[in-house]
Amino acid sequence: MSTHLPTADAQDPESSARTDRLREALLAAAFTADGLLELLGAPAYAALARSETVPALRATRGDGPLETLVRLFLLQRPVPQARARAVLPVDDCLTDGWLVQDGDEVRASVDVRPYSGPEGQDWWIVSDLGCAVGGAGGIQGGGGVDRSQLVLGVGGASTTLAGITTRTPVGKALDLGTGSGIQALHAAQHATQVTATDLNPRALRIAALTLALSGARPAELREGSLFEPVGEGTYDLIVSNPPFVISPGARLTYRDGGMGGDDLCRTLVQQAAAHLNDGGYCQLLANWQHVEGEEWQDRLRSWVPRGCDAWIVQREVQDVTQYAELWLRDGGDHRAGPEAYAARYDAWLDEFAARRTRAVGFGWITLRKSGADDPSVTVEEWPHPVEQPLGETVVRHFERQDYLRRTDDAALLAGHFRLAGEVVQEQVGLPGAEDPEHVVLRQNRGMRRATKVDTVGAGFAGVCDGSLPAGRILDAIAQLVGEDPVLLRDRTPDAIRMLVEQGFLEPVAAGA
């Protein structure tokens, strides 16, 4: 099959007009995320993400416009040209290469997957054939493209990164390792200027298609590795879903970093500070090694560059055998035959043994260039469900770090606080017992944290509505429980700081 990619030249009025007509046709046929879910139903829709196409094929046996587009662009089935002409501007699509003529039929040259933007916008993510459903492991040939150069579509990692990214309006944003362009597409909604880079030139061409088909402002596209393509350029926001897989060698550009161990992610983090404007954010996904004799938290703290605050969240850990098996399947190695598979598996375990790696962590890293002499670096494990999007939660986290850094205990006790929205209290104890064994505060939003507090902490949090300073609340609690108010004031600030840091309490202006 051809490795031809379509064209969509934003500088050419005729090309732009053809792209606009294609987008209008997709909208008219309801080839959108909502339309797709309604047509397929939840089970078939979810099966596509698992690289299972049979349920979707069964749901698209009709000859309606939406069925035609799903079979053509998502399931990569040729359709009669007459049927395609009833839905699409076929001549435009042939001219620009979205479709390829094959006798009396036409077929798609790329995957086009409907995607819903943050405000309900209808977008489309372009990728290599087969890559929009199930990733590279399920691809049979990738439409004739060498597997090492494949450009994948939307996956769990890319949507996770989009969800945690801060969306404050900024001047300049950088999408490092853009792939199919999903992060650049999001950034184009709140950044005046977007630069997208990738080592794979195919990725840059496909990212441009994603932006054009979705009606977004074009990005400045630059080829190269890490920060090399941008020289000394600085940005207000840097996002990256890099090739973070820790593997022996660099066989697959879309996933393998080509450096030893987790050096690519470490290098990206350490170099980011030089490319951030003051107050700017760098947000990325990463894998990191759990090395014998080292605490993984200390290892990651050592990555954080000077002058940056950091929030690092480990979401998952796999032992080296689970990790190797996951990425061997992703690369299609399970189809190479028993001996070849065993040899490749062995190579992965040899690599881990040489680096004393016992497990691999996956998670999020956010840097903020604060310039602080005493930066806040939070490294934590949180494998529990969260509420996406988390961009605003990320901003609030760093605002709280700023507050705690500049507020001593005296100022803390003079401060006013409000219990965050949708925090509930749970009491655990034996039935009929006079007092609970322990009290838990639980968030129903954002990170959805839960923390154990004593009766003083629970009472303090419950009273916080912004009207009284913390010290006066503690004095009242001391009187109720018969405790010395001076001693209570002395021992409580640490607990208040913890509740503020984790987002259970929000500092407010007096009387607010």
C-alpha cells in the first residue's frame, strides 16, 4: 500500500477551501465523537480502543453517511466511489490525497478519528492507517509505512496529558514530540503562538493535517530531537508526551527514546528550565526506573532543575517482566515466532539487569519556573482514580505552595480558610461506640484525595467558612475539648499546612 500522506496547505487559499469543504462534510454526516458513540454504542466504541473492529463493522453494515465514513476512515475498508460521493467532496479528497482511487472504489490514505475538544468542539485526529484504533501493536503493516516511523493517533497517554495540562492563556507554547498533533491542537486554543517539534518528519506532516482538518491555527513545525529544534527559544508552556519507553535500543521512533534507561525523560526535565519563561509550566508524561538501592522519590527529585517547583505523581508501577511484556506486545513482537520473541524478551531483561532496574514507574511531571530559592518539590504515589481534566487543579497546587512558602506559623494562625467544595467527612468505628476510631476527609473532585484527621482537625475543617481566623477557631475548639489553647495553637499549624497543601482547605481573604 502507498505511504502517501494528504496535503493541507494553510497558505494556499484553494487548498484551505478544499479542507474546509471536507470538514463541513464530516460535520454534516455527524462524523464526530458524539455521533460515533451514538452509532456504535458504548461496547463497540470501547472495543475500537482495544483494536477490536468486529463490533464496529457489524454496527456499520448500513449505507448511511456516517456508516460510510466510519468504514472508510476508522475501519480502513474501501467503499464504492458512488457511495463516497454521496457523503464527501470526493474530487477534493482525491486532489489532496485524503482518498486514493482503487477501481470503482476509494480508500482512505490515513486514519481520521473524531475527537471532542474541551468545550465540546468537534476535532479530528489524523494518524497512520490503523493507528487510531488500538495502537501499533494491532497494525498489520501500518498501511505500508515502516513500523519504526509510524505516527499513532489518540491513546490513553495523550488524553491523560491533555487533561492535566494547564489552560491559562499564554503567549508561546511548545509541543515537544508532537506525534499526531493532539497537544498542539489543544494548545492552539489558548496560546497565541504554538511550536510543534518531532524527530519524525512524518509526524510533523500529520500534525499539520490534524490542525488543518480541525480548523485550528497552524503551528510552527520544526524537525529534531528534544530542544535542539528550538535553539534558545523560551516558552510559557511546554508539553510533551515523549518516547518514554525504557527499552533496549531505539527500534520504534514513536515510543523508544534512544537513550539508555530513563535518560531521555531525565534530560528533557533537566533541560526544560532553560526554555521556560518566568512562571512558565513544563508538563510531560514519563517512565522512570526503580533502581536497586535507591529510593525512586529521591531519584526523581534529583532531576528537577534549579529554580523550578515540581509536582511529580507516580500513577502506576510494573515489575520488569510485566513492563517488557506490555511493550513487546505493543511492538508486535508476540507475532515474531516463539524463538524470536524469547530472544527479544531476554534482551529486555538483560537491559534491566545491567541497570539494576527492578521495576518501572509511570506518571506525570509538572515543572513551574518559580525562581524560588527554596523550591517546592512534591513527589508522591497516587494510583487512585482522579477527575479529569486536572489543569486547574495543577494551577491551584502551585498557588498553595506559594502561599505556604511565604506564610509562617503566626501568619497561618491569623489567616482565614474555607473548606474546599465537595469535601465530605467519614467516621469509622465500631457500631454504638461513643467516639469514632478515626475520621477521614475525602475530596470528590480533582485528585479525590482522602486523609485521616483527629477530632480537632475534623472540627477545624468543618468550621472553616472564611469568616474567622484560624487561631480564634482553635481557641474555641480548645475550650470545647478542655485543652490549653496555647498548646493547641503550637501543635496544630503542621496539620493545617497539610490540609492546605492537599487542597482540603483554601486560603481566603478576611471577610471574603
